[in-house]
Amino acid sequence: MAEKHHDQQFLDYVVRSIVDHADDVSVDRKVDEMGVLLTLKVNPEDMGQIIGRNGGTAKSIRTLLRIVGMRNNARVNLKIDEPEGGRGPRPDRMRAASSQDVESVVDELKL
């Protein structure tokens, strides 16, 4: 197995601490002329935990990775792989109202 670098180990540790499916976390590391690119893959059910409300968690993780990179004289960037098919419906969202539901509410309001 390839040696894990400090930035890769750090990201792996932080993400596994956040998600519910820690075994599905994988971090790929590539180095080019732009710096270090860490690509994160997680279980689709854990995407919300990684992104956070309004992207706050992802932004915080990126900030911490930049600090780790500065300590090692490297520019570290994070790419979060979105699962196939994009974002699906969240199970906790209410179902869309049908035209019958809307009509019944309107009828109740007419009293």
C-alpha cells in the first residue's frame, strides 16, 4: 500500500470522524504543478454531513487542509466527488402536494 502523506491522513481522520459510513471513505492524492489535489469519496448518504449547511463543513475542512499544506510548504486543494446521478431527493422532505390536496385546503379556507 502506498505511503499516506500528512494531508491525506488528516483528511481521512477528519472525514471518518464525521460520517456514519466510515468504511466507505476514500482519499486519493495527486500532485501536479498546481499543488496537491485530494479527492474525497464518501457514501452518498454521508454527503450532507460532509457538505454541511450552506457548505460550511466543506469550507472548514478546506481551510484546515490549507493550514496543513502551509506547514508542509504545499498548496492543498480538496475535491469532493459527488455520487452518480447527483443529489437525490432527501427522505425527510415532505412529498409534493397534489392538485387534490391544494383544492381541499382552498375549500377549507372558503368556510
